[in-house]
Amino acid sequence: MIKFIKFLRQSQDSISSFKAVTNYCIQKKLEFFIYNRDRTFSIMASKSVVTEVCEGRARVDLPQSVFYNPVQEYNRDLTIAIISEFAERHIKNPPAHQGSGSRRKILAHQKANDNSSVAVAADIDNDLHKEVVLEAGKKYENGIRIFEGLAASGLRSVRFGLEIPGVKEIIANDFDENAVNFIQKNIDKNDLGHIMRAKHGDAAMGMYQSKAEDNLFDVVDLDPYGSPSIFLDAAVQSVRDGGLLCVTCTDAAVLCGNALEKCSATYGAVSLRSKFCHEMAVRIILQCIDSHANRYSRYIVPLISLSVDFYFRVFVQVFTSQKQVKLSCTKKAMVHECVGCGAFELQPLAQAIPTKGEDNFKFIPRNTPVAIECEHCGHHYRCGGPIWADPIHDAEFIKSVIARVENSTNPPNTKDRICGMLSVALEELPDVPLYYVLDAVCSVLHCKAPNMMLVRSALLNAGYKVSMSHAAKNSYKTNAPAQIVWDIMRTWIKDHPISEKRLTPGSVAKAILEKAPSHQISFEHHPQANPNSREKGLLRWQVNPLPNWGPKAKAKRSQPKDLTEKRAANQGKLKKAKIDSNQQDRIQCAAEPEAKEDGQKE
């Protein structure tokens, strides 16, 4: 029930009443909003709708004014698995600033501490490198420090504390004071006060305040609503050398080419609306993070970079080296895509030529790899980028994460999808950016689609490499030139001809098919044509988990409208408005002759 209390003038009595009502709302755990209009106070108080959410080992209270999307459980499960692997490596191989002397002091402090919540990760009296099994929920003085900049209810950080072994401290930050209050409640509810604390403030400012060498974070996690670009400058400075930066981007429409001007302003790159847009989006994010890091003599090494459902998630390590920063320009490239047939080429920004001395290079710009018109169909090219053109995954790290999840005694709910998607990412060709989609290639020629195994066999039989992409179903990455791709389709269409009416003068299909194949193509089955992930039947692409499972609206303090009704009302609203406008024009046209007749009679 909503109560409105209005004070008509700013007198001493009204101020006293205002304080009394405010205290009453706080005592009864009511939410209230204050509006100052001239000399009028307005307070709206409503019962706070709080629900309990159980995910993983965590149980948290969640108000309606704090954002939560259950579909992103996969995001949180994956993040926990990756940070757990990182934390284990951190303790086994401590960073350079934590040498043996520092480590002895830490271990001596741990041994002298009788608090059961503080764990010892190595035995100082025996071998310093002899590790014990790490346990989640315990504090390790030589463990990792995690900063979550936009924590909302704190669910993610609570799960970090309960499920990631080898943690020293977790800071859950949010700009909303109400959210911070719930974070503190959830910390107490899950008994994590010894390793986790809530922080109220701006995420960027919180990271800027931790730039000192002895206060850097080991892990920074950014999961904002929309773009993380405004936090990246602070993030790359607040993470230690070799630290882990976890970034989510949910502005998929911008990154996938629906608003290239916005993408250019936000990420410093032009996005293309093409079939490979999801991998291109991941690579735009990586080049943006690297560009921010380069300003501070730092660079990134991607560990895992994924396009998932309606968002993108990247995990990168940040290192410091002026020499490596100079090589960053060779890791980025522009994308040239034909607007007719969809063939694409990459143009690296620069080339490093070795000169005198060890690890000395001269950098020169690279030439454009394409002509004005496409050699395959005669159409022009469009240009996008720059994108990250280096590998986007670390194969050894992915193998470790998969093994950790598979061997876990308490696996996450999304175990099958984690192992399936990471297995596909592991199979991807590391040095081949972007991909073709078989359905799109066939739609250009208006032909029946061949089986994917036939296409893969043809590429392998021709001596080229091929793999799938985790970012799209029916996709294939290959180091074969576009000429080979079209030769395969020309050979296929010889046995599966298309309708003559499709071969109109000036069409893309006619321009491609009127040329004879320049290579001998064999569709004979190749033993490596079927990837391991497909052969094992792993869950590679998720089916829709829930109705209306996509991005959620921003959290609001007021009672939110039903999303299903809202979507139904807005579905096709432009078309409805156009129909209503046409009907109104017809009514006006029908009324005009009647008006003229009335005028003539008079």
C-alpha cells in the first residue's frame, strides 16, 4: 500500500513531522522518495518487495530496486571457474612484488594467528612451495584481492567468497546506497565478514584510489548495465601486473553494427552489421581495453573471450612493458568486407620489421589488401575496425578451466554449457580472425546448403585449416582465401544447380557462378572433418532457457511494469502507427467530397 504525506509549507512543525515520518519509514523498513518543489515536501513510502535468491552456495536478499537477471547464472558460474583457476596459479606462483621474504612474513603472520578463518597455504617450516588443498570461504593472507565495481545485491561477490578458494579480500562496490545496505545484509547472512566488505561509491573512483603499488587488486570484475567503457581507464590502472580483468558488455546492438557512430564514440572502432558481427564485437572490446592500457605502458593478454547470448564477456591479463606496448599496433587490424558477396580481408595497422639489436623493430604502415571493387562479384568494400587481430583465447588456460569444472565435486548448474562452449573455443583457429556462416554463403548464391561436414572436408582436402566458431552456429573459420570458399560453392552447385531466374544480369550470384573454379575441389570425407566437441555431443549452443530470457530493463525503485505486457504493446508499434496514419488519411479523403457537396448545395 502506498502512502502519500504532503507538507504544504516549510514550518518548524512540518520539518518535525518530516523527520518523524522518515524515522517511521526506516523503522518499518519502508522505501521512501523525497521531492523538493518550491516549499513543498513529498514523501512516498512503499513496502519494499524483497525476495530471496538462491544460486550456487549463496542465499541473498534481493529488492526490486536492485538489478538481477537469472539467465546470467552462466556468466557467474564461468567467472567463478576462471577466477578459481587464476587464484590457484597466483598462490603457486606469487607475483614478483610478493617475493620469498614477503611470503615468509605472511606465513609467519598466519601461523601466529589463531583465527580459524585465516588459512595457511604453505608450510614455512617445511617446503615453501609445498601447497595444501585450498578451501573456499577461508581467508588466505597470500590470496587474491577481488574488486567488483558494480555489485548490485552483491550476489556475484557472495558467490566469490563461498566458492572461490584462495581469497584474501573481496570488495563489493556500488553507487546506490540502498544496494550497499543489501550487500552488507547479504554478507552477514552468508557469514563472509572475514573476507568480504561492502563499499559505497563510484566504481571508477574506487579503482583510481587503489593505484598505489601496495594496494593494487589481483582481480577486477566489471559487469555494468550497458557499456563498461567509462570504467576501463581506471580498471587497467588498478589491477596488478599480471592481474585479471573481467569485463562484460551488454550493448550488443551497438557492438554488432546497429549504431556504428555510437560504437566509434564508445569503443574507438566502427562496427559492421555482418554475419561475423559477434566475433567482431569481442575483438572491438579487446582492442578498446588494450588501447586504454597502452596509455600507461601496459598491454593485455586475452585468456578467454566469448560471445554469449545477448552479451560479451572477456577475461584478460594486464601486464606492464614499454617494448610490448609498441607491438600493440601490429595486433590490431581494419576489416574490409564486400557489400555484395560478404568476402572479407583484414589489414593490420602496422608491420614490425627487425632492425639492429635484440628485440628492436622498425614499424611501418601496412598496405591495403583489397582493390576498389571485389574480385569475386564486382561490388565495393566497406571498412570497419580497428579490431583485435591476435588470438582471443589462451588454449592452455582453457584446458585447465575445463578440467577444473569437470573434476569439481560440487559442479555448477551450467557445467555442461561451460565445458561445451569452452571446448568449441579451444578448437577455434587462433590465428584466423572472423568467420563465414554457411547459411549466409548459400543465400548469396540462392542454392541448397551442403552439409557442414562436406564443406569442412573440402577445405581440409584442399590443404587448409578449418574450425567452428563459438559465436555462431553453422559457422566456419578458415585460413583459405575467399577464392577457395567460392570454388567450393561453384563445385557444389554443378551437382545441385540453382534456378536460372536467380542468375539475373548484375546479380552477385551470376557474377560468381559465371567464373569457372580455379582449384580442384574434393568432397571426400576427411577424418578430421568432425570436430571433437560435435563428436562427443557436447552442449555447444544453448537453447532458450526461459520465455523472454533476454536483456532485462534497468532496476527501478517504483513498481515495474510487466515486461511481457510491455513487449506485446510495443511489438510492431511503428507499423501500427503507420497503419493508423493511413487510415486517418483515408477518413480525411472520404470527408472532403462530402464537404464540397455541402458547399455546392448552399
